[in-house]
Amino acid sequence: MAQGSELHPLQQAFAELGAAQCGYCTPGILLTAEALLAENPAPGRDEIRAALAGNLCRCTGYTKILESVELAALRMATGSGGAAVESGRSR
């Protein structure tokens, strides 16, 4: 996902928001989220939940994961990549 030393917006958002805890589930969640955003660049919270339903995380409680996908989607849509952006995420 990363391009050289530049993280993908999903990776950057996960790191910034603390969505990755132990790291066991992170690769699967990141790749699933990447596939979702390739198909639907602006998914709603329910669409993100449905896409990630097959991934089990016992550390985070999913809130930070969902917020990270929303933030990455926003950044990708605005072309801001990994830059810090205040998001107007809907819940």
C-alpha cells in the first residue's frame, strides 16, 4: 500500500487515530478498506461496517477503525493524502 516511505492515506489515518493496536488484524482490515474505497470512494458508516464485517479485532472496539476509514476516504477525495485534515465525518 505504501509508496516507498509515503504511507497510503489509510495507513496514515490508522496511525494517527490509533486504529491499530496489536497489529494482528490490521493488514486484513487495511486491504479490505482499500478494496472498499476503490469501489466506493465515499462510503457511509454502515457501508464501511458491512465491508469490514469479516474482520475480527479484539483490541479497538472498531470505532477508531471506522473513523480511520472515513478520514482516509475524505483525504483521498480531497487529494490531501496523509496531511492532517479536520474531518466532518458523519456517524
